[in-house]
Amino acid sequence: MTDYPGIERHFTKMAAIGRCFQLGDLYDYRSDNILTECRLWWESSKLAEATRVKNEFKLNLIRPDSKFNSKWQHMGLDDHLQASIVTGLVDRFRGASNYVNDQPSPLQATQTLVCRAKSRKERLDSSILLQNNPLRLPESTDAGMDWPLPKATHVVLGIVYGAEVYCVLTQDLGSHKLDEDAREEAQENLGKFANKLENALGDIDFDSKDLPDFKSQFNKDEKAQLTRLNCRLYVDLQHSSAVRECNIVDVYAHCLKMTRQIKSDVENKCKAIPITVLLCPVNTILELTNGRSLKAFEFRDVDSELTSARLCHNWIQLERIETKVDAIRSNAKKVSRPSLRTFQEVSTKDGYFGANPVW
């Protein structure tokens, strides 16, 4: 890699969460949007010349402990993406990224296993791109015509391809939902099964034709429990619904299938999807062009307080909703339908509920 010295300190690594990134994409970090109307800055031949590809299969199996139980951390989402999801700037998810909408139940104990397979890395060499290759801008810009220019903050310089599975093992607590000892015991029990699933996937020799029988590692008592254990499965590379309800044996089969697909995808590009992307600020690129294209972009740097502002705004809205709900509960033992209708009308009028409220 022969990038300009020091350029990497400006890079931002970000989870793709199911979005279709490509090398050279322009990205608005303020609104978390891919600017597809102006995807490539450079001619396609120069983009291909500067692309560096590293084919390398890697399987990561992650068992977050009880103190690391946030789905944000499971997915590798930083504070910025968390704020964008909470405030609705990012509201469409595909495949395994639908795990962000997983809702735990107080009636269940849970254990999570993350299966993340990677097949290759792609990276643009900025020194090759910028050497005597000016950025590609709309032709009307040079002609002095009024043309909406891209309001990009970053450009995609790197992508890691692969696929993910999020397995949420569950056990119903029944009448013991308020018993903390019973919940802890159930979580420990789930942990044993999650460990066996992790070990089985981690020990597989994918080059061997004969794979071990997953059920064979369970004793008689454990096999009797399999019917009481369920799993919510969020998986990439599937054409069916984003979340599946299945048993732990099916989880093993789905993880094995996905991992095999990614391993066989090392040399081609028909299956793997973006897992993480590497973003470089537009102003860093423009500075390296000696300002040749600086005037062509309506660029403002990302506000360092943007995340806090989003969260505070959303938190204030939720507090207002909570206040109104508490008032209704305290002033009436039984809320009639007209009262609920009035509450909804007032809330909608005041802007507390949008068309798609985020909870």
C-alpha cells in the first residue's frame, strides 16, 4: 500500500449494516446516506487500476459475556451510527442487520452468538488515484451551468466483504420470570449450548467431505432439553424473511451453510456482501489535490456535537411522551377509548409521534 503518509489517521471504520457500498462511493456522514447520483470520482479504468484486493477467508465466532449484552456492541455500531438509527436517519435494514430491531422479552433468558465470516478486503490506493487524475465532476460545472453538486463528507476507500449471522438462543422462564436466580440458572444453561455451538463451528474442517454430526456432542439429558430451546436467527444471504424462529440444530445448519458460501466466494464476487467500510473525509482528499476541485463541492465538515444533539432531541421527545402517559395513568383508573383517541390526536398535533415513531 502506497497511500499518502498520514492519511490513515483520518479514516473512519463503519459497519455497513446491510447497505450496498461500492469503492469510490460518495457518502454524506451527516445524514448517513450513500450519494448514488454521483458515485465515482474517477474514470472507471483509473478506479480499477488503483483497487487492491486481498482474498482471505476468516471466521469470527463471538460470544459476548453477560456484561457485554448490548446489541449495539454485538453489531460493532459506534455512537454515530447508534444515534442515526435511534433518530430514524437509518431505518432500512437487510439480512442479518435486522438484528438491530431484535426485542428481548422479560419472559425469556437469552444468550447471543455472533458468526461473522469474511472473504476479502478491497482498498483504493489514494496515491495512484490522485496522481495526475483530477476528480470526476459534472461536465456542466466546467461550463458554468447551475448544477446540484454532491454534498459529500466522505468517500469509500475500503470495503471488507463477507456475511453475518446473529443467533439469539432463548429459554422461556414461565412462572419464574421474576426470579433472578431462575433467570441466572437459565442463562448459564443456555451458555452451555451456545458454547457447544461455537466449538462445533470453530472446529470444522471445511475441506473435509465428512462433517461431524452436531447432535452427537449432546448427552441424553441435553438432547431432552433441545425442544425447550428456541432461537431467533438473523442471517445474511437468505431470500426468506429476515428473522427465523428455529431450534439450535437448525442454527448450526444455517451457520454452516452461510460460512461455506463465503469460503467458496474468496475468488469471486457473487455472494459476499459489505460488512464494514473505510471512509476518508472529502476535505482530506481535496487537500491532496492541491485544491484543484475544492470550489466544486459544497462541503462542511461533520459537526463534532452532532451525535449529542440528535440524542438529546430524541430523549426530550420521549420524556414528553412519558410525562403524558404517567398523567393519564395517575388521573384515571380506566382509560376510555375517547380518551386514548384524544391523547393520540394531541400527541400527533404536537409532533411527538411521526409517521414512523422510533422506540
